[in-house]
Amino acid sequence: MLTTDPWEDDHLHEECGVFGVYGADGAAALAALGLHALQHRGQEAAGITTFDGRDFHTHRAMGHVAGNFDSDEVIRKLKGDIAIGHNRYSTTGETALRNVQPLFAELSSGGFAVCHNGNISNAMTLRRDLVRRGSIFQSTSDTEVIIHLVATSAYRTLLDRFIDALKRVEGAYSLICLTSEGMLACRDPLGVRPLVLGRLGDTYILASETVALDVVGATFLRAVEPGELIIISPRGLRSLRPFAEQRPRPCIFEHVYFSRPDSVVDGSSVYQVRKAIGAELARESPVEADMVVPVPDSGTPAAIGYAQESGIPFELGIIRSHYVGRTFIQPGDQIRNLGVKLKHNANRAMIQGKKIVLIDDSIVRGTTSLKIVQMLRDAGAEEVHMRIASPPTKHSCYYGVDTPERSKLLAAQMDVARMADYIKVDSLAFLTIDGLYRALGETSRNDDAPQHCDACFTGDYPTRLTDQEEIEVPDQLSLLAERVI
């Protein structure tokens, strides 16, 4: 039984993780290791598809990688030296096995499997047109739109049909596709979602983050560039640039929360950036206190940076239990109301009678922040001053992040003073948008040509949001209902 984690339901959820292996004996085992390293990007389901030169083999299942790919029997069935894999956190479509990736279809050119990290922001519009022209969908995932666009393209070669399909989609995507001819990988022209390339001997590896390369022992070669299409086949690796060049806008929230701290994103150490974020926060919003306490684990690097810059001692005032996951069953209201303590508990001996600076990465709905603060108060904290390592999250994301609708985002409904009253802290401050850019090595945000996608903070979306613009059209409403049932 999958339930919402009592702690994580008030965070922006990761998009998805993708991983590809080309030219390795036991490719499925390598893919499973890579997906395990990317588990933080999607915890609802996982899947792997392989190709042995003649046949495709797929295993998809709900739940974590470790529970689904730790069996020799499963790995042996996934034959071949080419594999692609996916961790899913649903952003569009229901939570069901039919939406678990890789998605696979038999096209006129042969088998075609696809893994997708991101979100197609005109998927409903495209799907409506495809259905009217006779396409029959097997899932409610936006990713399946890509398969149908490839299948119905008028171009002759699979590569040209793939490019034609991608030129029709809007939004964000990092794709890894498996065909009988080889592997295709592509990053959207704005580079919103990450994708990196590595090598292990003669084996090419593709992954959402560098940490997955580390885990399998691969050497990082480079990031896949925004708008770049990579083809890997028996003839080797080649790169194409089939799209009109655009100014890149990679997701800034990768540095704040999504990526693992031991990854490198766009040339920057995520851990070092988060420490720099904490230091900026200390300079922007100082406060007199006895200790700096992170909300583990997402607030820890920023809390270290805040403590070092402010000179206030860093302490683990909240202890995390590592033995409560997303499958924990909450049978009744009393247990459900204690959900936060199942995963985190106040370290009473450290915080009793102390003035606390509490560091977290973001505030989404505010419900968990309220519970954390109350937990510290109950443990005897004299004062709680909350500092958030990002600007206020005021806008929904349409590029692959499971963001609540805007009416449920606390910062969209309240100013900072009202938010402080709501979560019952002595003071509350957020990092400024320019402070976030400074932590990334920029002087400030370039308002005329933003360096990143920061729409969740600013409302400045880098692409059209066709489905959102047409959401009131009756046909669209019925399609939307189909996707979320």
C-alpha cells in the first residue's frame, strides 16, 4: 500500500529519474544500481527495459527499486547489453502500473521504449488531436503523447520522426529512448530538466544526476546540452542540434532541493551551493540565537552554511529516523496526527531553553512547518526563528514537479508576517531571489533574460502553458478528469 509520507507531503516532490546503459554485459543490473542512486527523484514506481539484439524485455512495478530489482530472477529475465530505466513520481496521470515507465510500443520501425523526466505542458491539447485522428492511448501519462507523435509522423526514418515529434511538444523533458537501432537521448531546448553523460570502459551511461554515475563507477564526461540530441549505436556516439537555439533556463530548484547533495548540476556542486545559500541567508536575515538547527535532511547543508557565516553553533536539534518510508500504513487518526514524529523527533536535551534558528529548504502548504515548530516548542525551545533557504513558493510548476495548485501554496495566500503567525514562529525570513542567484555565482537575477527557470518563485514561465490556457474548454475538462481519476 502506497501512502503519502507524513513528512514529505508538504514538500515539492521530485520529478522523476532516468538512467540508460549502452554496451554492457548485465546492463539491467547496472540500470538497477543507477536507479537506486536516483531513488530520491521518484518513489512511487520503477521500471527497466532491455534489448538483446532481437527482443525487448521489461519489468515495471510499483514501489522502490530495492524491492523490485533485488531478485536474480528479475535481473536474469532482463537480457541484453542495452537498458533504460525510470523512477516515477507522478506529475500527470494516475498512480497505476499502466503509467509506470519505460513505456513501450511496437511501431512500424520496431520496438520503441521511452523514459521521461519532465512534463509536456501541451500534452492534453496534443492528445485530444491524436485521439480525434484515431490514436488509442493505453495510459494517462503525458509521456505516451510522444510515442503517438513518433508513430504518426509523416517522416521516413525513426530519427526524423522522433525529432518531428519533439518539435511539437512544449514544456520540459529529458528523454532516454531505446530502439532496435540503438539509444536516443535528448534534453529540451531550455535545459529545464537535467541529463548527464558518462562512460564506464566502453559503456556509455546516461543519467539524471552525476551521483548515479558515481554509484556505478562511471566517469562523468559532460552534461547533455540544452536542445542536444544524442544517438548511440553500434557506430558509436554522435550529437545533433535539431532545434532552434534558445537561451537555457535550467531549473533552479535542482540546487535548492531536488538533486542529491553529492551531485554536480550545471558544473556546480549541489552541496557547496546549498552551503552558500545558507551563508547568503545568514547575511540577509541574521538573528540572535543559541544554535542553528536544520530540518533533516533537506535543510542540513544550508544550516551548515548559515552557522558558519553567523558564528552560531550548528546542532542536530531534530533527529531523523531512517526506517519510516512511503509504505508506512497509518491506520487511524491518532497515529496519523503523530505522523511527523514517526520520521523526526526533537532532541529535547539540546534544545530545551534555547533560542533556535530553524532552517528548511522551502515552505509549500505550511502544514508540516507548523508541526515542526510545535514539536520544538513542546520540547522546551524558548524561541524559534525560521529561515527558509529559497524565496517564497508562490506559483505552481508545470515542468515536471508535483506542485499543489496555487490556492494551496501558503506564500500565494499570505505575506511573510501572516505566514509567521500561521506557523507560530518568533520570526520568519526567506532567501531573496537575488540571494539565491548569488549563491549560484551570479551577481543577481537578470530580469530581462533570467539565467534559470524560477517560475515557482517569480511566476515567470519560460514556455507557453497551452493546456493551462485552454483549461476552460469543455473537451479539455473531460480530458483533464481522465488524467487524474
